[in-house]
Amino acid sequence: MLEEGRALEVVGISAFDERVYRGVLASPGITVQELVRRSGESAGRIQSSLSRLRAKGMVSRLWGRSPRWTATNPGAAIRSLVRGMQGELDRLTDTADELEAAFRTVGQGTDGQLEVLAGPEEQARWYVRLQQEAKEEVLTFDRPPYVLDYHNPLQTGLLRSGVRYRTIYVPEAFDHTGALDEVGSLIKAGEEARVLPELPFKMAIVDRWRAVMPLQMDPPLTRGVLITGSTMVMALVELFERMWREALPVRPELWQELGDSRPETTDPGPPDADLDPEAGPLSPAEGPAAGTLSPAAGALSPATGTVSPAASALSLEDRRLLALLAAGLKDDAIARQLGTSPRTLRRRLRLLLDELNAETRFQAGAQASRRGLV
């Protein structure tokens, strides 16, 4: 039997032809009859294989009346085949570029345009350009990985000019130091921010007309898509609105400077303007009859309807901690955002659990959200 082989399939030599080549390589000057005897194959199949190998420069036929075969230098022969393949791949790449250009040209003439964005740099340029073109509203799913630095000076100027920004963050968006301070400054400038434990992808929608998003979420973000004026944009807007209703609001007063915070009062005052305008400041089940005042009033004891001393005594720093806890951030990420050590954070968290009469982090976050503390 000829020696098994499949290593040369990548350069277009079949497993059978490779076995024939190895047989010739092991026995220079071998005849077709000897190859037939060793392989058990027909003379016609062996002869066809030798012809294919000869065309690829792998074997040569020796001079003489009896047809004998010998192998050429395998290193030189295989490298020559590889160079030929590289040329074919280069031509294929050129063809792909031509077809992509044709695809974009055709797409520009349709009502609903989809344009492929090659590379993270092009995706970043379009994200900046869409913001610059925004007239009314920017809707964003914010989650890693990123193609731009988290600092976005363009957004602050647009907020001041009247463009509405609504952003849904995942907890991982706050993992790097300074991220929460940046979001806090955007909230003070007018951004409406909410948090969800998970988002399916990242995207930005401008004026409900154009959207930009990556085609895959594994870094690096090598491919993206720009969608203009189609039902796909309408579907993405609807998805955003549904997830916006499910997300936890980030209250602006929690991110004001500590020195600017005003003492809290037990006077409920007017409803908080930054709560969900669609849901209202309180759902019917959570109104005063259920033992809860507006968020500005602190928390009420559900049984008595009086202000809980523990809740009313919470500092702004503690309420920030609870907000991050309710948003799903891990201890290390919370410690980075609050500028403290994980050990100190865990000690503060234990005290907060005791003050809220909660056994777990989840219970603490849920009670803080229900009482209007976050």
C-alpha cells in the first residue's frame, strides 16, 4: 500500500495523488507497474495521477523506453504552488472589493439603504457623523466593546443645543475608572440614562431615520452596518422603546457633586420630573396608599406609612452605592467608581444591608428601588 497522506490538499493535490507522490519520492525511477503493484489501483488511475502531479511540477518522467518516474524537489515545488495560490487569493480579494463597491452603489439608489462599514475606524467615523447630523434625538445601546473613548465631548454640545439623548447602559459600561463620573456629567447636561443587566448588541439611532451598529460583538469590531430609512430602523426604535421601559432609571440628583446636595426633607413635594414620563412618578400599586411617598421624601415603612429613620439618614454616597448595586455592577467595579477599596466597600455594604433590613444584595437593591432611593 502507498503511504497515507492529506497534507497537500491545501495546494490542490488530492489525498490519492499525494500518496502516489510519496511513493515516487521514496523510490526514484519507479515504474507505473510497480506503483500499481504497491497500491492495488488500476494502471489507468495511477497514470492519471502522475499526469496531474507532473502538471503541478511535483514529478518528472525520466528519459528512456521504459516509463519511469522521479519526484522533483518538494520544497521548491510546493513553494511554487503556494505562490500561485497567493496570486489567486489576491485576485479574489480584488474581485471582492469590486463587488462590495457595486453593492454600495446599488444600495444608494434604494429607499432603504444598508451599507457595510469595514473596520472599527469607519464605524467610529459614522457614529460621530450621525451625531453631528442629529436634529432631534439620539437613542443608544451602550455596551462594550468600544471603538471610541468613552469621553464624548460632542454629546454635551448637542444636549445644550436641544438634541435629546436617551441611553441604555449595561453594568459593564461602568467597569473602567471614570466612566460613571462621565455619565454623571452627561446626565447633568441633560442625558436621560437607564441601566439594564444585558443588551443584545450596541447601536445608535439618530432621528429615527438612521442607525449604525456592529455586525458582531466579538472584538475587534471588524464589520458594521449603516441602515437608512427602512423598516429595520423602525424595528430597532421599537426594540429600544421596549427595553427603555424595562430599564432602571439613573436619577440625576444621585450624580450631582456631593457639596451641592441639599438636605432631604420628609415633605414629598412635587413629583420627580426625571422619573419615567410614561409610567408617572408612582404606579398605582406603589402610591401613598401602599406606604410609599415620592423619591424625594425617602422611604416609608410599608406598615405604618411613616418615614423610615434608616432610609432618611442615608447619605448621597450610600444612595450612589445602592444605585450601582441595583444596576448590577460587581463589587470591584463599584469600588472603582466610588474611589474606595473593595474591602471598604464590602464593609459599607454590610452596614447598608443592616439599615435596610435586607439579607442579600438583591434585596437591598430591590428595596432601594422600591422606596425611591435610587
